[in-house]
Amino acid sequence: MKNFLLFIFLFSSLSCSSQTQPEVQLSEVASEKILIVYLSRTKNTKAVAEMIYEKVGGRLVSLELETPYPEDYAAIVAQVAQENETGILPPLKTKINLTQYEVVFLGFPTWGMQLPPPMKTFLSENDLSGKTVIPFNTNAGYGIGSSFDKVEELCPDSKILEGYSTKGGIERDGTLFVMEGTKEVEVKKEVNDWLSSLGF
């Protein structure tokens, strides 16, 4: 009986230890293996992407469409609403070879309380399996909506880490770029604290 219990104890110990192998620390990931991809209309998300880049390095890439969205706010809202309703994915001009990257930051604004269609295109066209994916977001004050959930849905075989979100401009009201002055200082501190909490 003692031998049997000893066997159970040893087996349990081995099982637990195999499941809790230490993971690679993000601080140990080489800069050339980090990609920061972002979509930015009023440059607020771009500003946050640049703050991340300052802290972790890597490669910074802006998503560009084959056919850019209209400048008029009402027109882009109507187009994005139609794309969300029909599931249309706008073609991207930006093409990235993701093979060398282990960590991928995804930055985007909240559009219609959802993940913007161009980011859906990017995630549908690129396989991020086995990579660490970290979302970040700017919004008009209504939060992330379903955007982070959509990232998880489109990256089922990726390790998704805790994202970051902050209030940006409110284009509807004519408030565009806001990441300057005290707002820039405040967001930079939040971004640095968030990245440190993730292990960078």
C-alpha cells in the first residue's frame, strides 16, 4: 500500500511539473522577433504604437488599404457599417512576412464597437498560430466593444495577453489627435506600466 501511495505521489508530482514548465520571458525576446502592426485614422493609435516601440523595439508597421477609406467622417462610418454587416474584408496594400516574429502587437481604434474591418482582413490573411499576440486600442470613450474578443476568435492558436486601451479623439465631434501635452505623458506612463506588467 505504501509503495502504491508513493507511486501516486511521484506520478502526480511529475504531472504537475510538466504542466508548469517556465515560459520564455518576454524580456528575453529579441527585438527583431517583435512586430507592432497598427491601424490609425487620426494618429492616436499610431502614437500609442510608437510608445510601445520606444519601450520594446521591434518593427513598426502601419496597415494600409488598397483603396483608402474616404476622408469624410459620415462616409467612412457608412462604409464600415456596411462592411461589418456583410462581412466584407477590405483588401490590404500592406503585406508582411510573419515567419520571423514571435510577438505581435495589434493596435486599432474601436469602430462601431467592433474590431475595424482592415484588422479583420489582416488576421484572416495571416496565421498567428504559436505566436504571442498583444492587442492595444484607442477609442472615443466607449471602450473596446467586442474588438479584443474578435482578436481571440481570429487567433485561436495564439497566446493572447492582456491588452491596453485608452481614450483617444472623438472624430464625430471634430476632436482628432489628442496624444500630446499632459495626455501624452499620462498615456506613456500607462503604456510603460502595462508593458512592465506583461514582463517587458
